[in-house]
Amino acid sequence: MFTNKSSIPFEKKIISLILLCSTIILHSCGQTSNYNNINNSTNMDTTNSKASNPYYSHEDTSKINISNDEWKKVLPPDVYEVARLKGTERAFSGKLWDFTGKGTYYCAACGNPLFRSDAKFASSCGWPSFFEQMSDNSVVYQRDNTYGMQRTEALCGRCGGHLGHLFDDGPKPTGKRYCMNSVALDFTPYSVNAEAQGNNIDTITLGGGCYWCVEAVYENLMGVLNVESGFSGGKTINPTYEDVCSGSTLHAEVVQITFDNSITSIDEILKVFFTVHDPTQLNRQGADVGTQYRSVIFYRNDEQKSAATSIVKQLNDEKVYKQAIVTQVNKFTTFYRASDEHQHYYQNNKFQGYCRMVIQPKLEKFEKVFKKRLKKF
């Protein structure tokens, strides 16, 4: 009987955050900031949340100048409290303070793009922190002398909504720390935000056996913006890992890859795919056996379909493998994200037996073949 990785124990992470006292607050968003060398903008015609908010837009770059009474009609109470009344959420209470997803952060009031996820860093202050704003005008500043302190207030460049404060204790290359309130921000992942990001962003879903293995590889490929492990191609809605391991859902373990095709390409994505798994094994990869481990490409558009069918034909015609390729090329329907303990599994469990014996060899092969295409961390 083959060993199934569902028997491998997971390491549980226990996070205890009991740092909500006033001294912590004063050390972060309440601390004094040097106002020198800041691009001060005091002449801000206040400049779009969603649903019924007519001022929320990712495309409109014009400034908005409306009264707080009007904002109160369209903003949720918590957003209004921070954005218009300059409130501050409690440290470590916001949903985005330690969030690590890949995408774009927008003003929760007006939809103005503010920060990219690659500018976010862990500052341990209890609020989302960034070292660089998205553009020169996405965030603007003014003096804040409240509470007996001199600070630099950060505001949305379109609507003038309060975001947080700017400090001079951030990492290189800017040395800045944009200390923001989670409630003042909206986040859109790259996979959902492809249209807004332009034609360079694309997403494809691949199954090549254990998704831990495939995820670890693509997280190191230059041009890949985000990789999520999950399930696709089956009949069960919102399946659990245990459901999929039973084989009854018809889902495959997959990774959903969001990439910048000005840096990498669908052809390179697929070359990596056929390098790091055996596409001739039917419903299995090594000791991982079952339909959930099948080799499959879920395409989203004609370009992906053409590239997938072309490379399969080429590899078969050139007899690159001793046996015929059994990789399925199917139209994408739905992706179900696996639970958090399955995300970034190799990075979080490098010394676990499965990672050392199964994932590490695949990663080493990838690094050898694509050494010039590795991310520079």
C-alpha cells in the first residue's frame, strides 16, 4: 500500500498577541515623526467603499470634494470613523495588519490605489506597514500636532481620507514606515485584479501531484506574483483536504498561479510544469496515488489552451518521455483555496520528512534547470 500524505501531521502555529497596552500604541502610530523632507500637500481638494458608494472607483483619478455628511451616507461606520473622523483602530485588531497576500491595497473610501503588496513588511507595530507608496500622488501628507505630538499624517491622494501616519523608521530602500489602519484599506489580490492591473497579469491553474511540491517550485520563479494551493476540477463545493484525499470529490490538488507575463510567460510556466513532475503517470505522482494527484492544466483563455495543447503535442512527438503524456487540458471552472496550513507548506515545514524526501529533490531539479530564472530574495 502506498503512503498517502494525508497521514503526515501538521505543525500548528500558536500566536499569542497580548500587546494592546497604551505604551505599544504610543510606540507605533502615536510616536513622533520627523516632518522634514516630506512632500507636503496642504491644498487637498478631498477626493472613491463599494456597493452603494458612488465615489468608489479604481479607474477615476479625479479628486473628490464632498462633505463629511455625504461620506457618512455611503461609508460603513468603521470606515467613516477612521477615514473622515481620523480615528485609530486598536493595535493588532485589523484584518490586514499581518496579512501576506499578493495584490494591491486601495483606499476603502474611494478606491484609490495606494500600495502594492511587495512594499508591505512586518513591523510588529500592530498595523499594516509599507515602505513605499504606489505613486507620487497616491498618498499625501499634512502636519498632525494632536495629542501633544508632532507627526506626519498620511491621507488618500484622491479623497483626503485619513489613512494613518508616516514615520522615518522603515526598512531600505526608502527608510519610511507607512503605518496604516486596516479599516482604511481595501485589498484586491492580483488574480482578481488582473483587468485593473492591465494586460500583463494572468492566472493559470495546474495540477501536478502534491500541491505542496508544485507550490514550492513556482514561488521561486521570477515573474510569479502569487501561488495558492487548492482544489479544482471536481463536483464537490468547498471541499476539505480530507474530502479530496478520499478521492470521491473528483477534484485535483492544484496550484493557482498569478504571474506577470512581461517577466515570465505561459510557455515558461508550462515548461517548468513539465520539468518538475512526471506527466506520464496516470492519477499519481510517485507514492501519492489517486485521481486527486492527476496531471492537469486548467486553462482560462485561448492562449493558455493553445500553449498547453502545443507543448503536450511537441513533447509527445519528440518522445521526450518513454511513455505518452497523460496530462489533461481542461477548461477552468472553479478554484477552492485550501486551508491556511496548506499554504506555503514547504517554506513553513522544510525539515519535515515529506518536504525533505519528496519536495526538496523537485525543488533542486527546478533550481538547476531554471537557475537564471530564480527570484532574488
